[in-house]
Amino acid sequence: MGDLQLALILAAVSPAIGGVLIRGEKGTAKSTAVRALTEILPPVEVIDGCRFSCDPAAPDLTCPDAPHAPTDSDVQLKAVSRPARLVELPVGATEDRVLGSLHLERALSEGVTVYEPGLLAAAHRGLLYVDEVNLLHDHLVDVLLDAAAMGRATVERDGVSITHPASFVLVGTMNPEEGELRPQLLDRFGLTVDVVASRDPAVRVEVMRARLAYEADPIAFISKYSGAQAELSERIAKAKSRLSDVILTDAALRQIAEICASFDVDGMRADLVTARTAVAHAAWSGRTVVEVEDVRAAAKLALPHRKRRNPFDAPGLDDDQLEQAIQNSTPPDPDPDDDPDGGGPEGGGSDGGPDGGSKGDGPETPPPTDTDDGADDPSDPADNRPDASSASTDSDQGEPGRTPGQPGENANSGAAPTGEVAASSTPYKARLLSVQGAGAGVAGRRSRALTEVGRVVGDRARVGRESGRPHLLATIRSAAPHQHSRGRKGPGLAVRSSDVRLAVREGRESNLVLFCVDASGSMGTKKRMTEVKTAIVSLLLDAYQRRDTVGLVTFAGADATVALPPTGSVETAVRRLESLPTGGRTPLAEGLLKASDVLRIAAIRDPRRRPLLVLVTDGRATAGDKAFAKAKQAAGWLAQQGIASVVVDCEPRRGVRLGLAAELAADLGAEYLDLGEVAAGNLVRAVTDRSAA
């Protein structure tokens, strides 16, 4: 928790750093730490009556509530002091709630345009907190990106054209198991911290004692720490006042630039954030000049999330690499200091000059290594086992000429075989696979759907006090015929809640993409499995970019296994896939039935999210009696459920091809793709969705 507390404090000392992203497993007090920050922040001076919290010392002339100045020039602006504000942005918030919107009822009843401020206005000069920020819808991410970049929020819709200040410290928490953050928003967080629960029993005991003591008597517990809280608040205030006096020397700037370059980060934001953080750390430490310790602390917090080269790279910063970068970038002492008394011979040669840059002016003891790669492996449910209806006949003939190491591997467990593990190569851009028809799922980037964002395709009646973007023309048309009977007089329309019509918009949704992967010995050589894994990783990368939920079912030996239940963490799916061994027989029917069970449970939990089954196989079934016939039967049953599916044929292109995968695709009613067609440009393949027919 030390890094987390330091990151939050530095963001409070210097809001220009750009906020904090807190990554960690569940139950590690991420939200508790963020909410506690407001208790130690200094109060804020605001203009009385200003809905946008303008600073009385420097009022915003473009504020919608301007002019703030009273008509009498001798009367000063009335300022009030209020506690620092923590505004929480719910994951399911609408764009209107975040940006603000037209006050619809006053606009229609009084004929006036009145702007109702949103959450961004409330967060100005405070904290904007997003719990589970990685689950935030894309259209809200875009809104946050604009506000974070400009320090202002702009509303241009429904006859409202307003811009107002929206400068805030953005704090987000997330569990990496539920999916990663869009790179654009990730880069907007100045600092990042990975939090894991301590494995030290003594520390865990102290946490339990503190929590139980608080629950027993909250008032006494708070009183016990009130003195320490006051001291911490005062120290933050002093650090803020000292911030402008801290000197960032040219040598420190050079060191920061060299460290950022050594980690090969993109752009210049990493350099700027590291510099601001180093200054804030120096002010927090009571120094007026930035030193190496400040740069080290800043780099540990500002660089971990910026060194990733692709979405599947593990976050974190290697402490040894950081120390090496600091040593390599530590500037030598100036020449006058090398010869303080003027007596040093110039020809002292190489043994008297700088040797490896170690002059003794910078600390050489690395800090404690407490960075963790992050508990990003969720619990792996292996308790799902398909019906034992067809599975085990040891005397199966298998397929001619292909018996790679199956004896004894399919005994009783049904787990993934312990064969050779093939690694994937560099992923490529996969073609888009989409579900046909218009769904109504969570906004995303894959299939057509009726969502909260997108182009207007119609209107509908509002249910109760339902929120949403109104369709003004449709609302006026609905209210117009009743004006005479309602006794309308004067400007405006006589509007009732039953007249309000909401816009129907068509955009894109995210889907549940469930991969059902053949991991048996029939997949052939290590080279072939490498090609298969590369294709799947490419499709997973596409799912990551389209904000899909993914799952992974594997089948080999005598059973099928849920390697990864449906999750937003595409990275976890990639790791599970990379460690997947191959070998044993091919229980194809069991794999299809297991996939069916996963999709059935997922539909209960999230009925709006439409599934897309991607079956990766060569079509051969060798586990049990009449294995292929049972696989065809299972495929037909899936087709009856209306599951949209794709079959990726992994059968080698050379030699005799049996065409079993194509036959299976026909039974599934699935789109058929050869393995080599996965990378066929941007061609869209629409998958038939029987449920929409």
C-alpha cells in the first residue's frame, strides 16, 4: 500500500500529474484508499452560487454562470470554503449524466434553453473517481479523454452549445482479471500502481484488527487517528505551497529523458509526467531541488503502464532495469570538481578519469523491490465436466497413422494433456467476424445493435422516469396535437411526461466470443499448432480491440475443460492459450457440449450479450465409439439453439484432406474458414444468427 498512498498524495500535491490508475486483485482496499483521500485534502475556495466551482482568485470568464462579479465594483466576490469533492462516475452512467444536458421540461414548457450540469462540472477542482474503469463504455471513455486533454467539457447538442471548466484529478481502480483499459485512456493516467494483498500473516492480522476495531466503534477508531490525519493534511498543504519553489535542473531533465528513452516509451507524455512527479516528490520530501531519489520514485509510478508494446504485454517495471537506466543516466561531476586543488596531472590517463560513471554523487543502493506483476490469474474452474454419456472407450482405433502419445493420458482426469507446448508467433490483423442482425447488447465495436450511442434510426416512448437522450422533434410532434385541449397560452408548449420520446440509436455491440479449441494430438506438428495459436491470438487481439468478452474451452484426451470462463480479460485468455499443451485423443463431441454449457450459463448471467462460438479444429473425432457421429449430433443441437458460430479448419493443406471440419460447419450452420483465411484483410464475415431470423 505504500506505493498506492504515495501516488495518491503526489497527485493531490500536483494535480498536473494527471491522476492515478490503481490495478489490483479484488479485496485489496483500492476503493477505500481513494475515498479516504478526500479526508486529508485541503478545502477549496469557490465563488458562492457558481455551479462550476470557479476560483474566486481567478474566475473563469467563459463559465456559463459568468459574469460572477457583482454590479457594484466596491463589493468583492463572495467566496465560500467547502471540502474537496470526490465525484464518482458509475460505469453505467449515460453520456447526458456525465456531460450534462438540456433541461428538457423547462425547454418545452417555458421555451427557454437551460443547461443542467453533469458530473464533469461537479468534479472541477476535485477528484473524479471511476471504479472498475476498465469496464467503462467506449463513448464515456471518449468524453473523459476530451475533458482530460483540454481541462474543459464541451456540450454541442440538442440546441445547447456550452463549454465549461472541467479540471480534475482522475482516479480509476480496476481488476485486471476483468479486462484491460483502452490504450488512449491508459496513457491519460499520470501514475499507475499495482496492488496485491500481503502474504505476510503478521500484516494480514493487523488489517483484520484494524477493520474489526473500526466496525466495533467507528467514532473511537477515527478519533484515534485524527492527529495523524491532521498532520498528513498539513504536510500536503505545505508541499503544494512549496511546489513552485522546487528547481528541476537541466541534469535532472536529461536524466529523465534518458530513462524514458531506455524504456522505449511512446511519445513525450511519459517524460512530462515523470518530471512533474519528480518535482512533486521533492516538494513532498521537503526538498527544493530534484534529486536522483525523486526521479527514481517518479519513474516507478509513471512508466509501468507506458512501456507496453502491445495489449498483451504484462504491465510492471523491472527494478533492475530501472536501476541500470538511472546509473547510465547519472551525469558525471563537472570538470572543475575533478581537480579541486589544481594539482591533478592531466595525463593521469584512463585510471584517473570517470570509470563507468560512478562518482559517488548518486545513491547506488536500489530501493526495496516490491513491484508485483499483478495477480492476474483468476481462479480456474475445472469443476465443469461434460456428461459422461459417450466418452470413454479405450479401444478406439483413432485415425490412421496418427497416435501421438495418447496411452494413459486420458485416464480419469480429463484435464489438458501433458504434451508438448507450442508458442504462438507474431499476431496479425484478423478479419472481422460479426453476428448477423441487430442486437441490444453492451456498446462495443463488433456487431450491429441498438445502443445508447450511434446514429438515430427512430424514436420510442419513455417508460416512467427513464433517462436517455430525447428525440426533440418526435416529442414536439407528440405534444402538438394536444395544445388546444390543454389550454395552452403564451410561449412554449404544454408538455406532459407522456409526450416525451426517446431517440432510438443504432451502433455496435460487443459480443461473447467463446473459443472452443482442439488441443489433441490430431492437431499435428508443433509448427502447425504454432500457426493455430497465432490465429487464435490474432482473433483475441481483435476481441480486445472490440471490447468483447471472451472464453476458452479446450478438448483433448477424454474430456473437455473450461480453461477460462467468460471474462473481459483477453490477456488471461492469451496466457492460458500459450501454456496449452497438445496430445491425446480428440473428444470433439464433449468439446461442443462443454461450449454449449458455458454459453447457456453466460446467457443467464448476461442475456443481452449475444454469443459467437469459434470452433478451432480439423474436424477429426477419435475419443469414444462413433465419435464423429456424436460430434455431428452435438453440432446439430447447437444449431437448433440458434448459436452463431464459425468453424476454423486446421487440417493441413498438403496431402489428403478429409473435409470433416467443413461437414461439421454445415451441421452447425456455421461460417467456414480455412486457417489461412483468418488473416484475410478487413473483409467482414457476417455469421447467421438464427435467433434473429
